Amino acid sequence: MAAIGFIGLGHMGAPMVRNLLKHGHDVTVFDISQEAMQALTEHGAKPANSLLELAKNKEFVFSSLQTGDQVKYVCDGSDGLFATLSTDAVFVDCSSIDIESARELHRLAQSKGLHLLDAPVSGGVAGAEAATLTIMVGGDAATFNKALPLLQLLGKNIIHAGAAGNGQAAKICNNMLLGISMIGVCEAMTLSDKLGLDPKVFFEIAAKSSGQCWSLTSYCPVPGPVPTAPSNRDYAPGFTAQMMLKDLHLSQDAASTVDINTPLGYLATQLYQRFVEEGFGQKDFSGIIKMLATDVK
């Protein structure tokens, strides 16, 4: 049984904690929301009053936060984790943040003799709940192997992406592809409907043809064909449009650092920016089909 700290108990963090608890681990949690901590104490987690308390005597500390600045604050603030973590401990950041922040944190951890992995996840809330996430991990191989048994309790596909920051690089590229493919599926479903095809019939055809992709067959934006998709729950997330927009902005920032153009990634960013500005940021990102359908002339 490992002594684990976990910071960030939102849509992804809370089910990840529950899966660690299910396997008998001793998990201490911290979040700015007292309600979020209380909900997990009912599953056996221990609440911490501070980051210092959470980090004390832990073998592993996980975080699931929203921005690079938040992760840097919990690590290197005046009362941050890096002041308390043992040099034998492993810090696993499951947040999706910019690559440079991730690599900066690796450099800082190394300077203090600490072990860090950037380990963003893919699979949404359903994947977190079912422990079927794909986890992309950046960091040295020895640290990866040490954390692997715990990561395997959280995900189905655990992939060592290489050196520091490569986990974030993989996540950013993957989510740019996801945003682009979802828009393509939405446009095709909308067009097929306007041309008189039954959505379920088109789904059956495309799912068995060259248009097949995850956005269609696992997360169909039209209600009916995939019962577990958010489209059947009025686009309750899932993965919010606001979070998709964040990752698309990260993709464009990353592209600028290596001086390449990603025109479809850029267009997807603009479309999700508009969707969020129209007030749908907390809807699932597949809900963009509603906006795209109204653009049909």
C-alpha cells in the first residue's frame, strides 16, 4: 500500500482518487474546494489542510490542475511541495499544461534532487471513472517504471513518451487532432442530414468506411448511435469546450515555438473560441455541432 497525495479534485482528479482508494492505497487529498475533499473522505481519503501537510511522508504525489502557473505554484510556492517532498518521492503531474512550464518544473525538480513525471491523460471523465485513460508520460525511464504500477490503476494505455515535457507534447498534438476531427465529424453529420440521410444510417456507413475515427464511433456528436456519448445527455461533459479551447491554444503556442503552421489547428481554435464566447464553454466539446449546424445556409 503506497502513501499518496493528490492535488486537484475536479472532474478528472476525483475519479482518479477513487480508483486509487479502490485498490487499498492510503490517499491524502487537497483542493481549494472543501466540498470536493469532503466527498472523497466518504470513500476513505484523508483531507489535508495545506500542501505541506499533504506532501509530508508521501511516496507519490499526483496533481490534476488546469494551468502551468497553478502547477508551478503548488510545487515552488513559499509553501510548495518541493520544500517538503522526500528525495525518494515521485511527483506525477497529470495536468494538461504548456510544454515549457513542464520542462521548467523538471529542471527545478532535478536541481533539488526530486523526481518528476509530466503525465497528462486522455479519455475524459468516463475514462477516469473506468480507469481506462491513456496516460502519456515524460521523464526519465527509472522514475516512469517506479510510478507505472500506480498509473496502471488509473489507465489502460500507459505510454512513456520520452524525455521531460514529451508527455505534454503528445497530449497537445493529440488534442489538436481531436478538435479537428470532431469538427469534421460534425460537418459531415450535418451535411448528411441536410442531404436527407438518416443520421443512424450515415453513422453505420461512415463507421465502417474511410471516415471512421474516434470522434465518430466513440463520441458521436449526434444523439442515438453511441448511447454513452454526451450528445445523449444534452452535451453534459465529458470534456468541456473550454478545456478543448485551452488545449487548442496550447497547440498553437507550441507550433509557434518550432516555427510551423497548423492551419486546421488554427481554424479549430477559432471555431471553439467562438463556441465558448457564445456561452457554451461548460458544454461538452462535441456540442459544437449545434453551432456548426446553424451556419448551414
